[in-house]
Amino acid sequence: MIILDTSIWIEYFKRNLDYKTIIDDFLREKQILAFDFVFGELMQGAKEHEKAKIINIWEILPKLNISGIGFYAGKYSMENKLREKGVGLIDCSIIYATISSKSQLWTLDKKILNNLDKQFLYKP
């Protein structure tokens, strides 16, 4: 399964064909896991015409639910000194969720790219 970071969804909603085609295929094949913090970020910055599409995608995708994610992401951050590297708690939660679900993450975020083992990164 693949988790798409906010940066990738933004490219999708901008209709960037380098991303849209691949993501549409993933959606058809049900290979994407929705993570609530990512969709929370999307909703927070959504333009009026994007809101319904974000909600519709959220509703159809399988969800990645990790009880205590905030605590465990903070613990992971502390153990790996991610705060000192400028990685915020939401990005730590995305990293932790990816690792704990044994998924791959597709992201453009340089801080995540520099702090997540390559085996967990999706490269198209």
C-alpha cells in the first residue's frame, strides 16, 4: 500500500499529469491508504472547488488508523532526534505511520525524504 503525502495530493489537485495519471491508477486499484493528518492538511488549505473532491476521496479510501499516533510519533521523533533536524510532529506522524504500516510513502517533502529509510519511499 502507498500513502500519499500532502505534497503529492496537491500536485494531483493541480492536475499535474506527472502525478494525476499514476494516482488515478492507484485509486482504481485501491492501493492508497488515507492518513487523517494528510487529509486534515488538505482540508485546511483546500480551495472551495477542491473540498468535495477531497471529502469524496477520503470517504472511499481505506484508512490508516493508529491508536496513539501522536504519542508514538513524538517518541519516534525523540529517539531519532527529528525535532533537532526540523521535522515537525505531523511529518513525524507520517513517517511513523508509514513504517508501522509497512507501506511506502510518496512525498516531495525534503525533510521527510532525508529522514525516512529509502525502503519506505515510493519512487514512480
